[in-house]
Amino acid sequence: AQGYGHLPVCMAKTQYSFSTDPNLRGAPVGHTVPVREVRLSAGAGFVVAICGEIMTMPGLPKVPSSEKIFLNEHGQIEGLF
């Protein structure tokens, strides 16, 4: 209804298995993939299905904060949080 139905889906899950259980290595049969959350990444152009106990990392800004850190004429650090 909001126009995002055409976006690809990224599955966030363990890299060790097609399941969400890292102990079930490879391509086990007879498992179910529980999706506990779905997130829209509209700017990136995809939908993320969060599966199992996986943790995700926060997105980063276009301009990192480190670009505003510098040494002044006295050798002191400026621009830190």
C-alpha cells in the first residue's frame, strides 16, 4: 500500500546455516526460519527480515564524526563529542 512491495528482501540471520541456528551447519532439512522483526531500509532500497537471535549494527551517517576532529594550533584535540 505504501509502495515498498517491489523492494528486495535481505535476511539477517546466522552466516553458518540456512537456518537461524548456528549449530545446524550448512543446509539442514526440516527447519523453520522464525522472523521476529521486519525493518524497512527505504533509503537503501530493501526490506530486512530479522531472524533468530541475530544482532544488527547501526547504520552510519554519510559524513563520519571523525571528519570534524582536528588538532588546533596548540596541539589540542577539538571536535570530539
